[in-house]
Amino acid sequence: MQLNAKHLLTIRDLSAPEIRELVRHAAELKAALKGPGHAKSLAGKSVALIFDKPSTRTRVSFEVGVSQLGGKPLFMTSRDSQLGRDEPLKDTARVMSRYVDAMVVRTFGQNVVEDLAQWGSVPVINALTDLYHPCQVLSDLLTVSEHKGRLEGLTYAWLGDGNNMAHSWLEAAAALGLNLRLAYPPAFMPDQEIVEHARNQGAQITLSHDPREAVAGAHVVNTDVWASMGQEDQAGERRGAFEGFTLDAGLLSLADPAAIVLHCLPAHRGEEISEEVLEGPQSVVWDQAENRLHMQKAIMEALLAPQAS
């Protein structure tokens, strides 16, 4: 497949058929690893991984994914480059475009990936910003498809902060017309423009301050840490604000009996999710974590080697 957009900065860049095709092809790549393997579609290509934020799953899955496709990953932090010395992003974008075939960027402001995409001449993939986390949610859709056999016709519940994950789920709901319920404390609501965009696109969006209302009858129950990277100094305050939002066995019992539980990790057991639920039979978080590798390969092929996907 080939994406209409040159970059993946947000799920809003993708059409519904493109999302479904990425899910299909990621599943195909996953299956291929258990058989004869897959084509080295990135052979001769270099991909820069530019990370301003620490990472385990994102870094490893992209590095391994590039290597499995036959490419060369180049990992950089702001300490390793002129990004940490206030070089204009438009200069970095134009120089890096002369060296590498794509840039995978994990940073703070969404403006960073947007500026790199505007000024560079190679694909830019958003590996996380404070506003969006598109690769994670696309991987989550792969996980839902594996366990439920479909994406549409399900009720999705999001519990916790109206953060970058919530925003990317809203954009997935907008593209696919999903029924998405978000429950969050009053001070932690998602961006209203993103909410309204999803509603205007036909998604069924329910906002609530009651996690029980969001979970009741849901087929997919999703949560995340209460304090993301950069918010560690707010952890104590947030624990108080999110009281009652822990996804424990009692709360999960309100969901559909066959509901699956998602968590993008790392998990704080006993805070946003209980040990019993995280390690329980309805948890698919380890499949979810693995699927980062396969979805990211599908994304890179679609942007860099469309004939292979």
C-alpha cells in the first residue's frame, strides 16, 4: 500500500481504508516472522530515530523493525545532536534529509514533528509527542482486530488522563466511526477541538467523569499512567485526583464478559490498574506491546517501500 500522506504525524493523516490496510499488513508481517520471514524492503535505507524522551518499547520496536526490514537504524538523542544546541528545526530537517531516508521522532511539542515534516524532504513518523501517539493506537487497533476479529461495532472505553493516547483514540474513532467513551477527572479533559472533530466525523463520543459509566458493557477497556513523562512532579496530586479510576476486578466486572484490557505500558500496578487485572485472563497487554514492532514495520513500508506492502 501507499499512503496518501507523505508523513504520519497524527492518525488524522490516514483514511479509514488506510488504517484497515495497515492493520491487515501488520498482521501479515507478524505471521511472516513465524514462517519464511518477510522481504528486506528497507535494504539500503537508513532511518534516523531522533528521541528527546526516554523510551523502551518505542525505541526497541523501531530499531528492531528497521533491522528486520533490512534497513539501518540510527539512534540519536538531543544530547547527541545540534537539536540540543538550539539549531533551527528547519536546518536540522534539511540536513538530515540529505543523510537518511526517514526520521522517526519522539519529542515534546507537536510543532517539532510538523516543522521537520515541513522543511525536510523525507517521511517523518511521530513516535510520540505530548499531543498525539499515533503509532501506539494503530498498534492497539491491530491488537483489537486480533482478539475481536473486527474494529467496528465495538464499544471502547478510555479511563484516565485526556492525554496524547486519548487524543489518538479520538482520531481513530473519527476515522473509523467508533463508539468511544472517555472517563476522566474534571481537570483532565481531552482537547475539545479533537473531541469535536471526532464527533463531526461521525464517531460516537461519550465524555464522563464516572469510570463505571464508561466501562459498562464495553468490549475494549483501555487505561494509561496518571502521570506521563515530564509530569513526575505532579504524581502525588494526580493520584488524589484519579481516586476511583483504578481498573480493578470490580470495575472490569461491569464490562462485557469477553472484554479485553489494553495498557500501553509502563504500568503502575495498584494505581491506574491492579496487578490482578494486568496479569489476568482478559489482559492482552503483552500482545499489544509486541504489536508495536509489527505495526511500525507496516507504517515504514507504506511510507518508504509501498510496493512491498
